[in-house]
Amino acid sequence: MARFKVDVALRWSDMDTFGHVNNNKFMVLLEEARVAMMFTAAEEAGVSGFRRGVVVARHEVDFLLPVTVPAETAVELWIDRIGNSSFTFAYELSADDKLALRAKSVMVPFNVETQRPRRITATERAFLEQWTG
């Protein structure tokens, strides 16, 4: 299975009063990884459709280990499923080479002008398929 890997930086402000990275800060780290794939890597591959609109429909998260700052953190992500008008990212976030989080996000391509979901284009599908198992 092809995986897209992104090193993500923790910030001191990510910590909660217990000294752990706060649960909602993990969503930002996953977003950074998604953006790197859907916008940066996709545009480098000539795929610009995601930049025109895509929204999160659902998150599913399993917190496996607490993470503290500082830590070397990275997110590996891949495409778990591709439908006609949605696709699902799967993620693993590691901290200091230990698996700390598993997650999934259902994404929906979105037309910002009409404020309606749209279908995945053939070009977008081809890009996403290279990251499936």
C-alpha cells in the first residue's frame, strides 16, 4: 500500500493542562497532512480540483498513546475508500516512532458556488487511486 508521509510539528500551545497534546490539536495535525497531499502534492501532479472545494463530512479517531511536547511527529495517510462523491483518508500519527493515533476522515468534494457536494472527477480519482492499498 502506498502511503503519503508528512512530518508535522508540535507547538507548546498544543498542550493541555495535563501536559499532553490536546485532542482537538490532533485534528489540526491531520489537516496539515491532508492539505499537503490534496493541495501541494495534487497540484504538483496537475490536479487542482481539490483546491476548488472539499469538506470534511466525518472524523473517526482512536487515541492510542498520550503525546507530549517536544516529540518528533509524523502522519502517514492513504486513501481507504473512493466513492462517486466522497473518499476516505486513513491516518496513522506517530510520535517518537511510536504509533499514537489512528484516524479516518470522510471527505466530500464541494462546489463552493452552489454550496452543494459534487462528484469526484476522473483526474481526482486517478490521483487518489495511487494512494490506495
